[in-house]
Amino acid sequence: MSSEPLLLTPGPLTTSSSVKQAMLHDYGSRDEKFILLSEQVCQSLLQLVNADSTYQCVPLQGSGTFAVEAMLASLIPANGKLLNLVNGAYGKRINEICNYLNRETVVLEFAENMPIDTGAVADILSSDPTISHVSLVYCETTSGIINPVKEIAQIVREHDKQLLLDAMSAFGALPIDVEEMPCTAIAASSNKCLQGVPGVGFVIVEEQALSNSEANSHSLSLDLYAQWQGLQKNGQWRFTPPVQVLLGLQQALQELTDEGGPTARLQRYQENASILVNGMCELGFTPYLAEDVQAPIIITFLMPTAEQFVFSDFYHKLQQHGYVIYPGKLTEVNSFRIGCIGHLTPTQMQKFIDVVSEVLTEMDVSFS
Ligand SMILES: *Cc1c(COP(=O)(O)O)cnc(C)c1O
């Protein structure tokens, strides 16, 4: 397993060998052990965001987008109206989903290097009383920018609207406390900061909103209400559950606790990020975002203009050394991205910087 590359990407990520080991079992979907496992995982996820019994956790087969789509489809009624706050590709994906769902959507969009402006959100909510829901991406993984979730959550609650949060690349590391950050629903997945393997998403949702959501969804498999009802009835998932993914997630949640919880995990990611940013800057690279809006999740670097720097060569050489980075998908600037999350230590990050330095020498690149 040591020959596997380190994934410095936005997910899937490098997982620990103990998480992979934990998956080496076969459980039937009606097996009591599995039913208990999925209950325990859901309880742990609720505890992580300080959710009391007024919230439910509904797990769903699939990647993170399945959970986001289920959240939007199930919680926004056909006559609802969504204010979607956008500053990157995942916000735009919410627009795309709402087009499929035929939900009326108002979009407030900012540049990819600008956090969502809280004043503009308040203004739009004051001027358009027909808006029923607001959607927001906590950390826009497109650039790695962090949005002012706490402030926006409070504004949304003051206007008596419902906040639907995509916390995919935040959950398990960046602070989420539903007492301080009132949300109607939070969608996330197993394989980002929780450091599980991909294959399950989940939505943490206020029970009141969930109870009111019967028959909203256009889709059988993405119906959160039906999934919840199924689980309530007998603890079973409606369709084949990703048993091994849940086993891996249970182990990953234990490792999160052992590490010291989200605060300690965030601290490790912060160390990873600062080694990465400082090291890359010393080598002549420039981060895209201002420091104060950068989350320690994934860092976007501007594509160097030096002639000898050919990104595909850089990428493949790093891969040969055992590191996988990620091309950028920004609409405005040419860039690439390097992730700081996953089962990855500051020592490994330092090693990576040394390898980048070697690769630049091999490529005969100099930025001066
Ligand atoms: C990863 C991610 C998603 C979901 O992506 P999948 O590829 O479907 O797992 C959604 N939103 C954000 C902010 C993400 O980082």
C-alpha cells in the first residue's frame, strides 16, 4: 500500500490503511449489525455539528452531488423559490440541479475570488419576500475560498427563510455548529474531511422540514423523506446500502475522534496548508486567493507563465514521484490546485515541496 500515490486533490482522498482494513467484511442489508452500524454513524454525524433531537441525519447512496440534489429536490416544494449564492462551480451546479428540478431560482453571483457578500444577501431577502430557501456552499472547492456561513445563516434565519448548506468540503474540519449557525439542512459526504471512502452522502436536516417534505421529490431514489421513512420503519435502507463504505466511515469517524475532533483536524490541515503555501511561494508560485479568504482545504495556484513550465509535464512528473495534484477549473484564471486534506501529515507535505523543487529543476524551470 505504500506504493500508492498520495492524493493532493479535492477528493477522493488518501485514506488510512485502518479505514481500508475496516471494510473487509460482508454484511447483509438486513443484518442487525449493519442496522446498528448505520444508526451509529448517523448519530456520530449529528453529534459532530451539535445537532440535538430536532435534527435527523438521512444517509444516501452515492457521491456528494446525490446528497445535494436530494436535499434541494426534497426540501424545496414545487412552489418554493430558491436564492442561490454562487462563487464557484459547486454553486453553479446547484443552479443546474434546480433547472432539472424546475425550481424557481434567483442567483446572486460573485467572482471566484470573492466571498459571498452578506449585505447583498440581506438586501435581496428584504426586497423579495417570495424567496423561501437560500443555498450556500461553505467552502467553494473550486478555488478553496471560505464563505461567511455563520453571518449568512443568521441573516437567513432573521428573514425567516430556510438555509440549505453544501458543506461537502468543510464537514469534519471547518466549524459547524447548528446552534450558532442555524441551518435547515446540511449536505456532505463520506470522503472529504471525514476521510472515509467515497460512496455515501448524507443530509442533516431539521425534523420539522423533513416531515413537511413528503412528495416534494421528483425522484424515487433521491427522495429524502422516503429514505427517512424507510429507515424509521425498520432501520433498513430502501435500496442496497454501501455496506463497506459505512464500515469505512465508522472507522474514519473513530479516527476523527482519536485525532481530537474537527478542531484538531483543522489544525493539521492548517499546518499542511501553510507548509504548502510557504513552500510553493518560495519556489516562485503565486496563490490565487487572498490569505484571509483561503480555507486550508485546497489551494489554487496561478499557472506560471514561464515558457519551460508545461503543466502536463509537471503533473506527470509529480505523479511519477507518487503525488497526484489537480488541474484548475476556474472560469477566470488559468490555474491548478493542490489539496491539503485527507490522511496526510505536515511531514508528507514538506516532502512534497522538496519533490516539487526537484521536478522544477528537472524541467529546467526558473521563475526569476
Ligand atoms: C466534492 C464536492 C461536492 C460533491 O461532489 P461529488 O463529486 O459528487 O462527490 C459538492 N460540493 C462541494 C463544495 C464539493 O467540494
